Amino acid sequence: MVEFIRNLIGNDVLSTLIISFLPVIELKGGIIFAYGVGFGFLKSFSLAYLGSTLAFILVFFLLVPLLNLLKKVKVFKKLADNLERYFSERAEKALEKGKGIGKKSKNAETFLKQLSVFIFVAIPLPMTGVYMGTAIAVFLGLKFTESILPVAIGNIVSGLIISALAELCIAVWDIYALNYILYGLLALVVILTVITVIKIMSVKGKHRDENPD
């Protein structure tokens, strides 16, 4: 898998950036690929972090305008409505997880929302990265400046965990074992993407139903 990607793109640095920028795969796949081509911790982490963090700006500023645009096109309106409901539900669930910790430290609503976003992004699993974390921040009503730190720090934590696992994998087996991890990650991404699409298309709820736009 590593060699296939290297031959396809032709540049290891660019490949790491592109993989890290892709939805769902993001930082996790970028770090594993970078280790697979022989990059050390600092270079692997830095490139993957940069590529995945760029998605934050894209999602934060374009998500709502894109959904509003889709709702104006009859064929895409149902999809846009379902996406809104889906993101709203994920935001509510993330906020519930954050409340359990937030009550012990600080009761401010903004802090609880930031904490919820941080926890969500920090978990190094498919569907819990910068893309979904930023969408949750948007639907929790956080401002750009309020969203930067929880997403950025959460992404650092996630990256450190994945880097540690990659180092462990190389130490216990060898660098070629990362190929199998990439295959497994891609298979998991495909499965979870299909499941998520099904969930989005079947979402039913009251979120934003009252809004005419």
C-alpha cells in the first residue's frame, strides 16, 4: 500500500500532506504512511498534522454556506437537511460526553463545548478527526477563535497516540507491518463511510426543521 501511494503521487512529502488532508483518513493515515516511507517521528508528525489541520479552516468557513447552497437545489435539499440533523445530533452527543468532565472543573457553557470538541478530536479513530470535530464545533455555535485550540490540541493528542502506536508496531514487528495497518485503516474507513452515509440518509429529527431556510 505504501509503495502504491508513493508511485501514484511521486513525492513522499506531498503524499503525506494529501493523505492527512483526506476526510476520515486524516492525520492517522498520514502518520502511518510517513513512518512507512522511513520518516522519523518529527517529520511524520509535522507533515500529517499540517495536512489535517488545514481541513479545519476549510470546514469551519465552508460547511454552513455549502449546506445552505445545497438546500436551494431541490435534488440536494433532503441531503442537506439530513446532514444538518446528523451534525446536530453528533454535536449534542459530544457535548453530553464533555459535561461529565466539565462539571468538575468549570461550568462555563463555552468551555464545555470546547472540551467536548477536544475530546472528540483527540480520540484517534476514523470519523473522529478534524473534519467531524470542526463540524461539531460549528453546530455547537463556537466561534472561529473558540474552536481553534480544542481542535488543534485534540489533533496533537491524536497524532501523538498514533505516532506511539506506529513506533510500537515497528519495534515489535517491522516497518512493513505498517502496510497492513494502512490496509486495515482503509477497509475500516470504507465500512464506516458506508455506515455513516446510511445514517445520514435515514436521519430523522426535529433539528432545524422549524427554520424555513
